[in-house]
Amino acid sequence: MKNSENNGIRFDLQIIASWIEPGSRVLGLGCGEGDLLYFLKKNKQVEETGIEIKESRVEKCIEKGISVLQGDINEEILDYPDNSFDYVILSQTLQQVYEPEQLIKSMLRIGNKGIVSFPNFCHWKIRAQLLVSGYVPITKELPYEWHNTPNIRVLSIKDFRKFSGEVGFRICKEAAISVQNNKQGRDVTFFPNLFATYGIFQIGARGD
């Protein structure tokens, strides 16, 4: 998807949307205010479902006409039968999950493919802040102090690739991106673990 075709959604969500086949069954975990699901419903005619824990965000989803459940993604995902969806999306939420291995396995149980994105903690600006200041880094992608952050873990693009081998899932597609503002950015192919602000991965079960 070209930068100029931002379609009103964040650049990272543009990448994810470009990976979704029209007419698919899509589950958004921690779907926020439903921007991605709304875009996919409007432009790719997907059959959408979202799960979001915050009531105010659920209300925004309902206003957009999104099918949404209010609840904890770790619990709600257990109620779905195998192969309920074509894609299960976990966008910028993995770093807030207590049991990421179990959640990834659940995603690939109920979905043919999973899509996972997260801030890359090994971006050079984060490394430089930590080296120079000695404090926990604060960036646009990770804008919290250590004492009020919802992020319970940090990871890099290389960490996730290693994680895939340890847990036993397959990486089908990946994108490393640098975001200039919410709706514009670029692909990073040169030392992505150093220069990308976000990693985005499409994953599948082994043997698919």
C-alpha cells in the first residue's frame, strides 16, 4: 500500500490491511476503537469481530458498526472453536500480554493466519537514550515512564524471529517499518532491528 494512499488509518495498519484478502473472517484482538476493522469492513468486505477490554473504546467500535465483545482477549479467545477465522490480528498489544506463547498458540488454533505487530525496542534511538541518559527510554512508540507503562515486556524484531523457532510457528510475511507520523512511513530493509520502529509479522502454524 502506497504512503499516499493512507486511507485515514495509521501506516502500520495500512501494511496489515494490505495482507488481508477481501471477504475474509477477521478477529481483532485488543482492537481499540476499531479503526482497522472498520477500514477492512468498508473496503474489503470482511466479516469482522473485535475484542476490546476498555468500555470507552468498545463504544467507539459500536458507533462505527463494528461487531465487538468487551472482555479480556486472553479469556475470550478460548471460547472460539478451531478455524473460526481466516486472520487473527494482534496489533501493538503483544508487549502487554502476560503469556504471549499461549496467546499465539490460541491465535493459530482459531485462525488460519495470525498477524502480530509491536514496537521494536532495539531501534537506535532507544539504544542511544539508554546509553547516554541511563534512564529507561521514552519514545513516540513507547511513550510511558517505567512506573505507569502498560507494557510488561519489551522485545525486538530479532527477539520475535527467535521466539517463532522456540514456540514452533512459521513466519509467512514480515515487514519492518519506520513511521514518520501516524499515517506515513517507509519500509526498512537495511538493518531493520536497528532502524525500524515497528515489526509486523504474518504467522502460521508449522506445516501449513
